[in-house]
Amino acid sequence: MKKRRYSKKRQAILERVCSTDVHPSAEWVYQELKPEFPDLSLGTVYRNLAAFKQEGVIESLGVIDGLERFDGNTEPHAHFICKHCAAVIDLPGLKLPNRFEDVIECGRAEELELRFIGTCNKCASTRKEKN
């Protein structure tokens, strides 16, 4: 693996992703850091997020509502995704195993991803008020 030099921007990108539970997109990180780093480009954010993902420092949750979303918490945990507002909420109460040693019928499992998709409480109460 190529050793990368230290960069204040790179460090700020990583810290911003790891310090929030909103499961940000690259665009969100860019908007958050742009006031602090006026010469920051969206391309720089994308490249660094891709490198952090490849290094296993952050995880990609895939594309949600048209944007790839990231998680700075790489410990196994479940997520709830709201299909109305695209909120991604950690479910820390659901404990997932750290390792997958058992061989299942179709192969050896190396990762487990558990997602619940539905309507978050905030959207449910908003929808209830409208009815």
C-alpha cells in the first residue's frame, strides 16, 4: 500500500466523517470544510474518501437517495434508512458479530450488513400531522 503524506485537508476530511453520525456524502463533507479550506475541491474530497474506504478507515454505505454515504464507525452495526428523508441512523442496540468464521452453504461469509428501510420517527410524525 502506498504511504501517503500528511495533509491538513486529508486529516480534516477524515475527522469530519468520523466525528458525525449523519453518515455524510462527499458533498456534505465538502460543504462543511469549504469555509475552513477555501481552496478545497470536491474532487479532493472524493479522492480522499475513496482512499480511506480502500484503507478500511471508513466504510461506504452505498448510494442512498442518489449520493454515496459514508460511515466513520467501522465496527459491525446495523442501520435504519428512512425512505422519505434519506436519514441513516445507527442502531447500536443490535449487536452484530465481529467475525464470521462459519462456512455457509454458498461460501464463506466475510462481512455482514444489516439494514432496516422504512419511515423514521420524524417523518412518521410529520406525515401523521398532515393527515
